[in-house]
Amino acid sequence: MTTGTILVVEDEEKLRHLLKRIIVLEGFAVHECSSMKTARRILETTPVDVILSDVMLPDGNGIDLVSHVQERGLQAATILLTAYGNIPDSVRAIKQGAFDYITKGNDNARIIPLLYRALEKVALQRRVLQLEARVGNRYAAFNDILGAAAGIREAKQLAAQAAPSGIPVLLLGETGTGKEMFAQAIHHASTRSEKEFIAINCSAIGKDILESELFGYKAGAFTGASRNKRGLMEEADQGTLFLDEIGEMPLDLQAKLLRVLETSSFIKVGDTRETKVDIRIIAATNRDLVKEIAAGRFREDLYYRLNVFAITLPALRERKEDIPLFAAYFMHLFAGKSGRQVNSMNSEFITQLTMHDWRGNIRELKNVIERAVIVASGTELTPDTLPLDIRLHRSPVHQPGAFDLATMEKQHIQWVVRYAAGNKSKAARLLNIGLSTLYRKMEEYSLSF
């Protein structure tokens, strides 16, 4: 098993072959050449981790190779070899960005340890770049929100106007319309973008756990509270807290949230002192909060605090001109993930999509396209890759549990396992879950193949 790729640049053939043998015995992959020109060509086409180069080459100086690596932004470390032990050249090489230098014949014992150290440095540099890229792109931006329909353009314009202000935003719309993506984009475009964006679904957990998660608790507040816990309010300090399904929040927690909005403070579970925070609240719901207020399930005063800037996201059936755009995006996404060579959709396939009601909105369309990519037998998506209810223009909205998350998950697992011809390991890989998780899900949904 190789542990890295090394390029040896040395015009003395015997020495080059000797270096190669030594390095290969350590398990490294080795490329070799005798000139600057060839080295540059290799670097343009082959990923290399460490370059071990002579300083004096027939067509140039090894120090210039260091500059070449720097200018191209290549993530590779350069170690220079010299027969002269020339101190000025060595100092110049380090200043240019070389990792280190060794003297031919005198430092042979240093070569392998030096290679490992250079590899560690390169691995760290690459990791840093990956993390920087992830941090820079971890939140959706307005440009990431697809669609050209009037309703979505208006929603994006309103969100962009609200983003810099820091005021609370209330996102309204059916399930699956992209409310969390809008919340991320607002955060990304705000003055808080360098701080945390934390999301929690208020309907996914029980009241007591939700309170502890949001506000934290002091040690001894209840049985099992052995140490202090910071809540999401504190974790989001200076940043944004996104409260999804705010309409499901219990009334007594609504009162604590109202206090945060009014005073920027709250009291942890089991504490007597206030905790101050500076957070922006973005909330979302698929409920009609005015009706919830009338029914006594939502506080009117909280509604008015949240409803400072409300944005309604249109349902997918109200922006059908965007369906082909979403379908193409998801097709390429899932084809890439699954390694399938699917790259087009025929006109009848698109027609079938636009005729469907999409009660599950973008989330439903995403699942349908993922299924279509998996069952497609060629490079093109055709109507026979669609579920029967879509092909028959029959909306499943009146079928009990049709868009219940568990029902959709069960159906999706069935589709994938059938596609994998009953091979559970392959199905687990396609689903991007562990094999044990797949078996547990199959048992949970009483599935057998």
C-alpha cells in the first residue's frame, strides 16, 4: 500500500535509480525524471505529494522548481539535493518555499524521515484548504436557490432586503418548499455570516428535551444533569438561530422565546440568573399561525414579534416552470453520487413531471428524481422511471400517510433494494448508510427481500 507519491528529479542516472529503490521500499509511489522540463510536465498531469530534486539540473536550477510549484498553487513539498552543501543556495531555497534541503552522500539517513515529515505538512495544508472551503461554502447563498418564477424571485428579493438588518424573519410555506435553505441564505448575506448558523426542528423532539436543547441547564437541575450544558441559544450567540416548525413549539416555551426576543436574555433550566445573548431569530412554519392563535395554540404577542418581516415561499405547483430546472439539477446530482451515466430527460418525462401536483414540493421531486436515476436502464430518464401515480396523473395526496416521512423512507428503501437485486451491501452503499442501519430500517418497516 502506497503512502504518498514522490517525484525524483536527478540527472545522475545511478543516483536517481538508487533513490527510487530506497523510496519504493518504504511503500511510496515514485516518478522519476532527469530534467526541469520533464518535471514540469509530470507536475501538470500527475498528482505529486513531495518533490525530491537536485539543485543543479541540465536545463535549470532546482530552486526554480520550487517557484514553479508555488506559482501553480500545487500542494506539494519540495526537498532539494545538492552535492555542494551551498549555504546561500540553501537559504534562498527555504525562502522560496522549499521544505528542506540535504547534501548528497552525507545525509542519506535523513531522506526517508524527511519524506514523512514533508508528507505530514502537505496533508495538513490540504486539510486546512478543505476546512476553509467547507467554512466558506457551508451555508446556502441566494445564488444557490434555484428558480425563475415570479413568486420565488419576489421571495428572494424580500429575503435579500431583510438579510442585512438583523430583524426577526418568519418564513411561511408548505413542507418541502426550501425554508431552511432560505434561512441559510439570509444568514450568509447578513453581518453575522462569520458566526454560527444553528437550526432546530421544534416538532422533532419533546417539550422537556426541546427546552434543554434551546436554553441549556445547570448541573443538578434534574436527575442526570451532572454538569452544566450550554443551550443552542448560547451556541448561536452573535449568529443566527433557525427555529423550524415554530408552530409546534409548546406554549410555555413560546413565552421563554418571547423573552429572548424582547430582552435578549433567558434563564437556563435550574438557574436563577439571566444569561445574555445576541442572536438573530429566523422562524419557519407550514401552519396558519393566525388560526393557531384563534385555537389557543400559539401566542399572539410572539406572533407579532416574529412577524416583523414575513416571507411566503411558493409551492412547487405554483411555479411549474421551474420543475425542469430542479429535475435537471437533481438528475446530475444523483447520477454523480451513484456513478450512473444518466445525463438527459426526454420531453415526455418532463411533461409528466409538470402535470403532477407535487404536494411534497421540492423534497418530493428530489426523491422522485433520485428514484428515476436509480431505476433508469440507459442514459436518459423516461416516463417508465417514474412512480405509477405520477404516470397516471393520480395525486396521492388523499392516500393516508402518502407524504408521511416514514412512508416515503420505506418506499425509497424498497426501490433501492429492488434495484440492487436484493444485495443489501450494495443497497446500503447506494443509500449512503451502514449495512446495520439498513437491516434495522428493514426490520422497522417489516421489509423482506
